[in-house]
Amino acid sequence: MKERKTPSANSPGSLPAQRAGIQSVEVGFSLLQVLSASPGALMLRDLAAAAGMSAAKAHRYLVSFQRLELVTQDPGTTRYDLGPAALKLGLASLSRLDSVKLARQRLGPLMEQIGQTLALAVWGNQGPTIVHWEESPQAVTVNLRLGDVMPLLSSATGLCFSAFMAQPSAGRRHPHDRLAPLLKNELARMQKLARKDVPQTMTEVAAVLEEVRQRGLARVVDTLLPGVAGFCAPVFDADGHLVLGMVAMGSLASFDPAWDGAVARPLAAAARQLSADLGFTGA
């Protein structure tokens, strides 16, 4: 196998220096990438073509991958597919993913892009709970702290969790035991307070939550705090379960509350990318 060499950092017009690698490993990995993206097993010619190499060259790599159990070949159809070793690697990677840690790493660049306060929330014993908070330099003063439980009907975070905790996944529903009674209790409190800026009945709640699902994120304007707007985008794991919400919040003086605006688009894109990195393959 050839050792892959990179141009010297001091040579004219060279790219930044990189560590030397094994080029043949990188070339062979393209076959595994094709198989991972394919909906099923592939014939040698199709697999090789998709990886951009000749069938003879692909076959040599596949022989080694079979010995390592990264690839298997059906003796009847002769088609190739990912093997048990590939499955073990994938499961090991998923088991080590820390969704909150990964999300925190992405908040800095996201804040630079949208210029608003960002937070992360997970489901706790009493509802969606703030576990990380990063204030923008132009942040509006809010009376929120780490560990605060967000209301289900008057916050973007609460609406997001209410909508996606019981979202259909793989033909089944995964309702959280605490969600329904918490929603009913909060609705009763809002009715006693005669709040007109939140849903008034369970029918209205269902309609609002359906809109959240259709749009892929939740929004509130002037309901949690006067003059403040917020979005919350859901992040899912490999099983399609909601693992956290990515929240953006700011003063209406500088915060774009449009569904397709300068805050919503980057926030939703960041949540989708994090979901994909956690193994989620749904829409």
C-alpha cells in the first residue's frame, strides 16, 4: 500500500499541511460509503461504478473487507452488503454519542451566524428543562436560568417537545407518560388566567402542535415574555426519538420571527444536521 503524501506547507501554492495517510484505505472506504447509502445489496459492477473504480479493483478491496467481516456476499445472488463488523462499528459509535455535548460544540458558530441567544433543552421529570445557555452580546435580559422548566404552551421549547414527543415514528407512537397530564394541567391553568395568547382547548392545542410538526420547529412571539420571540428546533436520535431542543431567543427589536427568516433557517438546519450526525434518517 502506498503512503499518501501531502504537499509541504512551505511549498508555493500548497494547501495547509495535513498528516500523511494510507491512500488505498481512503479509496477502499468509498465502497463502504456506497453500501451504507444504498437501500440494499449491490452487484459488483454497480458497486464499483458508484465508487468510481473498475470492477477488478473493487473486487480486490471487497475480498479484504469480507475477511474483516466489514462486507458480506450472498452466495446465491453474488450481491455485496455491509457485514457484521460494520454493524458493530456503527452501534459502538452511536452508543458513545452525547447529544448535548455535540450540540454545545455547535452553538458558537451558530450564534455568530444568527447573533441571538441560544439554549439547549432536554426532557426532565417535570417537562422540557434548560441544560445549557449561551447569551448573545446583544441579548435581551431574561429571567431564565439553567434547570428552569419551560411551559408547554407559552414557550417555543414547550411547544416543540409537546409536538414531537409523541410524533409517529416507524409506524408507531412513542408518547411520554408525563406529557398528556402536564399538557392538561397547564391548559387548565391558562384557562383560569384567561390567557388569550395560547390555545384555549385541547382541540386548539392539537392544531397548534400539528402546525409545529408541519413546519419542523416551534415559534412563540410575545407569549413567554413581552417583546421577546423564540424558536425551538427538534433534534432526534437514530431511533427517531426527540433527544433535545435547540432554542434561539431574542428581542423583537433585532430578532427575525419569520418562519423562513434569518434565525429560523440556520437554527432548523443546525438541528437537522445534528440529528443526522446522531444517526437519524427520517425527514
